[in-house]
Amino acid sequence: MKVEINTPSKSYSVIIKSGAIKLLGKQLNAKKYTKLYIITDQTVGPLHLDTLKAQLPNDLEAVEFQVPSGEQAKQFSVYEQCLEFALENGLDRNSCIIAFGGGAVGDLAGFVAATYMRGIDFFQIPTTILAHDSAVGGKTAINLPLGKNMVGVFHQPETVIYDIDFLKTLPTSEIRSGFAEVVKHALIADPQLLKYLMENITSLSEITDDMFVYILGRGIEIKAAVVSEDEKETGVRAVLNFGHTLGHAIEATAGYGKYTHGEAVMIGMVYALYLSKEKLGLTYDISKFIEWIHQLGYDSHIPNYLSFDQAFQAMQRDKKSVANKPYFVLLASVGKPVLEEVEKSLAEKTFITFKQME
Ligand code: NAD
Ligand code: ZN
């Protein structure tokens, strides 16, 4: 499957299939690069780097750098090491970076590509489910000790090659994290996809290649449609934040690592569904949805330690907030997201009822 991404700054393809990596050599040959610089992490490197390297053109020199796995990759010090490595190895303006890994590597390597010598080309070769979200749209970033993704720019890749064979080594917890974003894309844009997911996916370890191609491809199409309308996130792109207002608050207060991103977002989405029911009269069957996500191993409860005040403070710091009032992406119906201010009293009442639920 191939999805075309059209943004005002660039158009490019996302190729999603088993064995897609075999297309890399041809794509690179067409570009006449001077050198390649593969950035991967210490988990993906040992597992899959040989497969990637087997596809590189013989006459194109490639250097590689392995960064720490997970969020550790997005530290300033690692970013600096990546740039120094590029300079030491003679990368020039006509060289190309390959981001080979999950969203963390994609964000870091994309930011290195965007800033090295004021910007060079890069390819995204995502290896997680979550990366169906992060590899498309051109947001790149690293973290500061006080805030995630606080330093970054928009820089679109040349091509995204999404070989679903790489997903086979993912631990279930990472599948669960990424799959939550597929569910998000379905909830905000595609009732058919949601129906398909709920009917066909009842275990995260039994998703077939064909299912992956369909659900990831559709997720990418949805993200692409939003991003092409609003490349730099000034308006409609906010709908991609569905579930993230409380989700981020849970991640931030639990300490990063206790919940994966997707697990926290899933709880946030359930909260947003309840808010949508209260505020907009959403008629969707939330208990059936909760039953399904439990079956997939998600927790649907607000963590016990998290008080409303703590959560509210964190939600007020959300980037959608205006004048300290939290704005939520809510659903008028499945597929119809709206950005709404939610009064503190309603946020609190819903929070408390939701927290007490079994
Ligand atoms: P990740 O890159 O940290 O990967 C998760 C874990 O899985 C890591 O430990 C990694 O080493 C491991 N891994 C990756 N591929 C593997 C494979 N094939 N087999 C076995 N293990 C593998 O995280 P992620 O969940 O892919 O992405 C999260 C990051 O993406 C966050 O930093 C988030 O801020 C960012 N993000 C960016 C955007 C964007 O638009 N740029 C959107 C959403 C999320
Ligand atoms: Zn997310």
C-alpha cells in the first residue's frame, strides 16, 4: 500500500508492506547522495541493521550511529553526539540521514537532519506501530529536562518506507502503545475502521500482515489528510490530540515509563468519550468500547494516585489551553471531532465518576 502525503512544503510517499525495505536501494540511487548516515537505537540496531544494510547500494558509503533506546535518545547530549559524528565522518549537504527505529529515533534523527548544515535530506524507516503516527507529518524534536518535545522544527522526510516485517520483534507492550494511536485515528475520523478494529482485533499478538497493512495504512491516510490541511499545527491538526490532554497529564505525573504513551492516551480517550457524552450528548456505546480495550490488555482507569487537582493543573499546561482554560478534543460522534473548552466543574465531575467506576 502506498499513501501520498501532500503538504505545502513537500510531497512524499509512504510505502507500507511486508518486504518494503527492498525498495530502499532504488530510492537512494535516484537521489545521488554523497554519503549515508544511519541513526538507529541500541535495540533496533542489533536486531535489524543487517537487513537494512543489505539493501544499500554498493557504491554508496554508509556510516551508522546507535543511540540509547527509547526516550533517552531524545536528550540534547545525544543530539550533539549525532551532529559531531556527522561532521567527523565527513557528511556534507548532499548526504542523507536514515532514521531507523521507532518514534524516538525518528524525532531525533529528523531533528539532526533538519539542523545539520541547515538541513539535509532524510528517510524514515519506522520500526514500531506508534511510528505510523510519528513518521508522517514532519514534526521533529528532542526533549528538555523540563518538557518533552520542547526543541524541534518541521522537516518532512523524502520517503517513508514502512516494512511491517520489522514489527515482528516488538514486545506486546509496544504493540499496545502504538495500537492506541490507530484506535485514535479511527475514533476521530473513521467509524468503518473502528468497526473493523473492534470486530477483527481481539488479541494484539494475532494481527496478521494484511491487517497491519490495512490498519496502519488507513491510520496514515487519516493523519495525512489532517496534516495536509494544517502542516504547522495552527488549527485542525489539534484533533490528532484526542485523548492526549489527560494522557499527557498521566504520563507526566506517573513519571515517564510507568505507562507507555499509548496506554496513557487510551485512558485519556475514555475520559474524552465520557466528556463528549456529558458535553455534546455523544451516543456512542462507551462500555462496549471499554470491554474491547480490556480484552486487548489496556487499563481504562485513571490511576489511583492521580487527584483531580493534579490532573487539572497538568491539563492546564496542555498546549491546546487558552488563558489557562483546558480545551479538549471531543467527539460529536465517532469521526466528528470538535475542539471544546471544558469547564472545570464538568471536568471534575466526569473525572470523579470515571475514577470510581469499576
Ligand atoms: P521508541 O522509538 O522509543 O520505541 C519504543 C521501544 O521499542 C524502544 O525501546 C525501541 O528500542 C523499541 N523498538 C523499536 N522498534 C523495535 C522493533 N522492531 N523490535 C523491538 N523493539 C523495537 O518509541 P515509539 O513508541 O515508537 O515512539 C514514541 C516517540 O514518538 C515519543 O518520543 C514521541 O514524542 C514521539 N512521537 C512523535 C510524533 C511526531 O509527530 N513526530 C508523534 C507521536 C509520537
Ligand atoms: Zn500520541
